Amino acid sequence: MYDDLKTRAIDLGKTASASDIIYDALRDEIISGNLKAGESIRQEYIAKLFNVSRIPVREALKRLESQGLIKNVRYKGAIVSSLSKDEITEIFEIRLMLEPLVIKHAVDNMTQETLELAQDYCTEFSEETDSGKWGMQNRNFHETLYRDSKRPFHLKIIREISDRIDSYVRAQLVLTDGMSLARIEHNAILEACVARDAKRAAELTRSHIKGAYTTLMEIIDQPTAKLD
């Protein structure tokens, strides 16, 4: 626990944005699954690790709590949040509404730079053998395809719910053959974008998300399911 945080810990005693750096570090650890659901985040340890007082640590934890990534439990303090089955379902319902719509708008405005970057992420995802990187590479691919949508409020919501669900998506890829299917589906979505076929890109994105949800629910329903 916290091993990866040590590589990012620097003397922040005189840094104005100490809480921002601590927030970013903890957020990344939670999203990646290095800090798992139910694990405690000890303020005094984090403060010592980054050589700051508890004030910026508390500020960072408040931001994480406002996003639902942690929660405060009596007698335990801050712990990493988990999602119930109903919450996962609701998040995927939002994704199914927003992401096909966003990519449909994005295709009409998509630049060559965006297409090339998406291709790079698609290739990285396809060739990556380290399962610890799959979640972020998957997210980089999708968010790149959405960025030209000119829908900043939609994108903000997508980013926030992605923060909540990323560790579960990563588990779905690792615990099933989701990786091989995702590679195929990513290529198909990208091809639709290159062809400027907004309707098909939206349909493929919706099918991609729905398939991930169905597989994830099958994993969760298994008696021995362990996603963290």
C-alpha cells in the first residue's frame, strides 16, 4: 500500500498547489486500483509522505469525497469508496446515453490530429501486455475520440463517472476475454470515425459500452466475484 505514492512524494512544504498534487496522486492511485475499495487513507501518513501539514491533505480528501472516490466512516476516517451493483448500473445507463451522443457530435468536428492520436492509443492498447495499464489506455482512446465534440459539460460528466468506474472496467478486461473483444471493437469505432460515419460510430460505441456492462454484471453475479 502507498508504494507508488512514494515515487511521487516530494517536498511540498513551500508549494502553493500542495493539495492539488496530493489530490492528483491519490486520485490516480484509486482509479488505477492501487488503492482498493475499503482501504484506509491515513492523513498523517500522507502528510509525512509529502512533507506537508494535514491541511492540504484534508483539502485533497474533501475533493475526492465530493467526487465519490472516498467516504468518511466513523472511527475509520477516509476510506476508498466501493460501488454497489445498482450504482454500477446507473453509471452505465449514463454512459449509454452520453457517450454515443458525444462521439456522434465529435465525428463532425474531428481533426486529423485527433484521429492520429486515437490511432496511437488504439495501437498501444492492442499491444500492451501489462494489464495494469489497460484501464488508462482504454480511457485515453475513448476520451480522445470525444474531445472534438464541443460538449464540455457532457465531457465533464463522462470524466467524473469514468473516475468512479475505471477500476471495475479494468477488472472486467482482466478477468474475462474482454481485452481481445475490446481490441476489435476499438478498431471498428476508429474506422467509423475515419470514415466520418457519425451514426455508425455512435452505434458501435453504444454496443461496446453495453457489452462491457453485460460482462461486468456476469462477473459480479458470480458467488466468488472479487473485483478489487
